[in-house]
Amino acid sequence: MQNLKLTLTGLTFLGLATLAGCSFPGVYKIDIQQGNVVTQDMIDQLRPGMTRRQVRFIMGSPLIVDTFHANRWDYLYSIQPGGGQRQQERVSLVFDNNDQLVGLSGDFMPGTSREQEIMGSPADSTSPASTMPEQPAQPQQQAPQDEPAKPGSTEEELQREIDSIRTEPVPTPTPIDTSSD
């Protein structure tokens, strides 16, 4: 009788330990996100000559500020959907000695949206990948299309909406007057 109780207790613990390591189908697994969320809209707002404060306002605090490269900020973002492959994106911003933005490199480029990459629109191949455009205020030239959109089609409506979008410049904050009268 005593041996039967010990055997059942041992088998119960063995069974629970075995089940603890298994993953059952249909069990919810959480998405694991780490780092700074960076969007193409954030990158499109960056302009050469912006101060560190302005960049921090748009992008948030950098994940990595390297002590050996004080003029470089690194933004890293990774996500692992529940049970899926881990995906990672990286953006590095470079400042000059006057604390002004001079370039960026990484997975996001100015003026190249994820939609353009998916649809296969070519990016501006004349600018190097690790620098920012010199004159961001000018509209980008569109690549010639093989066939124009048919009048009244969804493609034409979307193109009309895209063409009507106007970007807004990032407001420069005015310094607070700390002098007391």
C-alpha cells in the first residue's frame, strides 16, 4: 500500500514535469517586442541640420549611445511574433561636432516607404545609402510607369490621394525665456 502511494506520487510528478516542457497546439504565445519602434514616417521627418533635441523629439531616446562614437545614435527594434522568427530593424543617426544631423544608415531610408519596396518601385539610386538627400524640400521624381492608370480605376484614385498629400515641416521649439524682470 505504501509502495503504491509512492509510485503514484512519483508518476504524477514525472507526468507534470513532462507536460511542463511541452507546448500544446493552440496555446497562445505572446509577441516579444524590444527596442525603439521606428516608422518610415519618423524617418521622413528627419532633415539634415536638425539638432539632437529635434531628432530626439521625433525619434525618441536612442537605445544605444556609444561612448566610443558619441556622434552616433543607434535605434534598434526587434519583434518575435509568438512562436515565429525574430525580425530586427536598425537605424543609425550621425551628428557632426555642432550637434546637427548629417546622415543616417540602416533599414529605413528617407523617401523609401515600405509600400514602395513591396510594390517594387525603385528607390532613388543616385544617393548613397548612408547619406540623407541634400535638398529634402523638393518633391521626388516619380519613376516612369509602363502603363498609365486607367481613368476611374482604384489605382488612379490612390495615385490622386498620394499626389495631394502635403508634408508639414517639424516645428522648431522656441527657447523658454528664463530671464526674470
